[in-house]
Amino acid sequence: MRKKMPYHTKRKIYGFLFITPWLLGFLLFFAVPFIQSCLYGFQDLTTSVDGMVGEWVGLKNFSYALFRDTEFLVQCVGSLRDLVQVPLILVYSVCFALLLKKDYPGRTLMRAIAFLPVIIGSGVLMDIMKTDVFSSSVNGAETTYLFSSSGLTGFFQSMGLPVGMIGFINEVISKIFDLTWRSGVQILLFLAGLHNIPSYVYEAADIEGANALEQFFKITLPMLTPMILLNVVYSVIDIFADFGNAIIQMIYNTAFTNVRFGYSSALSILYFLMVAAVLIILYLVMKRFIVHPEE
Amino acid sequence: MLKMKKRKKKLGIDNRRSKIGNGLVIFLLLLLGAFMAFPLYYTVIQSIKPSEELFQFPPRLYVIRPTQEHYTELFQLMSNLWVPFSRYLFNTLFVSLLGTVLHVVLAGMAAYPLAKHNFPGKDALFAIILLGLMFVGQVTFLPSFIIIAKLNLLNTYWAYILPNIGVSLGLFLMKQFIEQLPDSLIEAARIDGANEWKIYFSIIFPNVKPAVLTVFIFQFVNIWNGLSKELVYDEQLKVVKVALEQVSASNAYARMGSGMAGSVLLMIPPIVVFILMQRNVVETMTFAGMKEG
């Protein structure tokens, strides 16, 4: 709107030119496969000498998944239970970000460590942790019982603690572990949000005599609400799209172990719709609490 | 007056408390940091355990008699391979770096008009791109495999590189950052007669350097860790990760130690890239929430 028309059209052309190379890659390796996989959902696929042959079966795959498959819906509900982690992740990462914001020796190092899960979390390391340390209990997305097989249990036993207590300690430790490894990105986003709050707000509050607790609930928390929304969305996607997730495993196995590509695609579409519904509900609920400081 | 006095008193307490508080903060951070650093520690420990300790059950969290035998074994295995190890290393670095650079430049180019231009269908396009954020690669793996096959790209470097260019995450982050650049900067460049190319490469790109480096790290780590073995079957073109898997998988138990050693070596490049760019990443993340102003 700021420029004269001819220049404006030129800019539009440039805009499209700039987007095109990336978009080509996106279309070719995400959009087309995605649509293809949606179409597979309506087909029965069999492999033959000519490659894959699809036969249109309408909604059969979907109705089978919803009404006949004993496992799928159970798993879906089970994965909804993982949402409990979201508030835990949020509280934990707000606290961690608050700690990281303070000035003390070694702050940079701590920030680096906080970022560690992002760097190596999804990689080789997690493969090892899953197949080795967690091997006694890798079944699906259940939290892995890190220390239950390790020397720590023996240590507690030799201290004469009752078995129930040891189990409890193990559980707590492995949950904390899970939490720390899921919160890398969230911590950094919150840190960014905290730095975004202008310091004069706190100074004013100081002069007015507000204590630290009041400042947190009346300034920090409201100012962080946009970041909270962002982190909720990120965490939900992160949890649901985790490859260790039982349902993702099920979809993957249906396709590559049981060789039922059509059915697997139908499952992933249904699952995606469920995740989208969760996100929309969360968004609509949270939108009312977002504070826009400028207004 | 009373308030001022109270305030002063409180300041005093605050100062005193902050020393204890600092100690507490550092203690807490160390504790949580230990959790985060633990898997790293564990892998390294496992890789320097001698075989008789490695197979102990339950596994120990410390090592009694450290050894580098697994590393020497690994290097021996690697040097006996038909294809020299340096070739695998070159393949991996080439693919990761090229894939990363292409992604960063092209995603930035796409992000610039999305952030700063107005054109029909912009919002719809962005919504579709966001959709891409929500998907795990595994769901679309089969169709994209077929596409790669149809394009005759199987068994080439491009099978690794091309699918990694159109990733949503980089574009999304870059757009958020470019949006925060003041319009006046671009306007000024335009008045001085710069065309859009020039604006992008000499104004936008340098000014979002932290974002560029962040995306660089994300993408490098993703490609490095995510190269799948299905796309390339020519031994000459395989990447280190696949080669290591082959070596340790061919005799999983006897070579568990060398497999661990390999994993440790594989973690080094992402960590090095991260350390080199870490300052900028933290800055970027700090910058992420900033509004124009």
C-alpha cells in the first residue's frame, strides 16, 4: 500500500519468485506425499510385480479402524492421557527459564546444557538409551524406567529401604528425566519471552512495593501468556508426533511390518484429525487468557 | 515515608537473600543439568567399558577399568572395509552441509515475502506450511520414497538432500525473525535503489544472522541424525551412520562396544556445530519474542 502500483506488482512477482524454490521442495516432498497418503486411506493396496496396485474401497478402512479395530481407539484414548505432561512441562520450563534468566557465574554453560536435548535428543543417543538402558520396559510411549535396571536400585536396597519406596523413587526419577528431555525448546522460548518483558515494568512494581511473588503473578505470568500458548501448541505436537508414541509405532508397523499401507494411511489421517481437534480446542480455550500488553 | 523505609529494609533483605538464593539456584540448575547431561555421560561411559563390564547386568553407572579398546576395534573394522572410511565421512558431511545450506538460503528466501510482502493467498499458503510442522516424516515416508524413485533419484546424493529442503520448521522460524526487522530498513534500501535480490542478500540475510545460524543447527542436526538407509544402496554413496550400523549390526553382541564407540563419534559433529554457534542460538532465542519497537 505504501508504493505506487507498478512497483507493487513487481514486488508481487518477486515475492512469488522468492518462494518458488522452497515451495517446489515442499510440494514435492511433503504436500504430494501427504495427499497421496490421504488417497491411500481410501484404497486397498497390494504389491505386485508392477509396483503397488490400489483398489478403491471407499470408507472401509476408516470404518474398520473406528468400529472393528480393537486396538486403535484404545491407543488413541491412551495417547490423550499423555496430555497430562503438558502442564508439567510448562511449569517446569517456566521455572527453569526463570532460573536461567538470573545472572550468576556459569550461566552460558547452563544455557548450553538446557539446549542439549534439542541437539542430540532425537538422534543416535536416544536410540541407545531406548534399546539399552530402557530396554526392560520399552513398550510404547510409557515413560521409560531409567534407573529400575541400574545400580541405583541395588544401592537403595542396600540402604534398607522398603521395596515400594524404591519403586516410587525410581518412578519419580524417570519422570523427572522424561520431563527434562522434553522441555528443551520450551525453556528457550520462555527465556526469550522473559527477556521480552521490559525491565521498567519491574522497576515500577518495585517502587510501588510489590514483592517478588506479586511481581511474578501480576507481571511475569500475564506477559508470558503468548509464549505459553506457543509452548502448549509445540508441546502437544511434540508429544503426539513423538516416534516413541504407541500410536505412531502402530501406524508405522501397520505399514511396514504388516504391509497394510492403505489401512495405515487411514489410521494416520484419523490420528491427525484427533490431534488437530485437540489443538483447536486448546487454542480456543486459551485464546481468552492471552494478554496483549500493547493494547 | 513509611513505605520508603519499608522498601529500603526490603532491599537489604533482598541483597542478603540473593547470595543464598544464588547458591540455591546454582544447586538446582546443577541437579537438573545432571539429568540433561546424563545420557551423554552414559554413552561415553559405556563406550570405554571393557567387555566384561559392558555386559554386566544391571549396568553400572561408572567404569572401573576404562579402556579405549572399542575405539581401536572400531577403527580397525572401519579400515578393513571395502570402502575407505573417509569416503563415508565425506558423503555424510557433503550431504548434511549442502542440504543445510540449501535449506537455510531457500527457506529464508521464501520467508522474506511471507513476512514482508502482501500478495493474494499468503495466509492460506502460510497455513499449509504450518500444517507441515505437525507431521512426522514416517507418515509420508512411503509416498515420498515412491516420488524419489520416480524422479530417478534413488541411489544418488539428491535422495538425501532434496527432501530436506522443503522443511517447514526453518521457514517458520525465519519468518518470525524477518517479521521483526523494521520496515524502515527495507524502505531505505529500496529508496537507495536496491532491487529485491539485493535487499534479501545484503539487508535481510545479514540482519537475521542469529536466526540463520539457529536454523542451520536445527537442520544440520536433523539431517545428520535422520539420514535413512533405505534411500541409497551403493556402498560408495552411503553415509557414516549407515556404515556404522552395518558394522555393529553384523554381530550385535560381540561388537556392542564398538557400536557404542561409533555412537559417541557420531555425536561429535552436531555438538561441535552447536558449540561453534551456541552464543548466537541463545541470542536468537532471546530475540525470538521481540516486537518491533
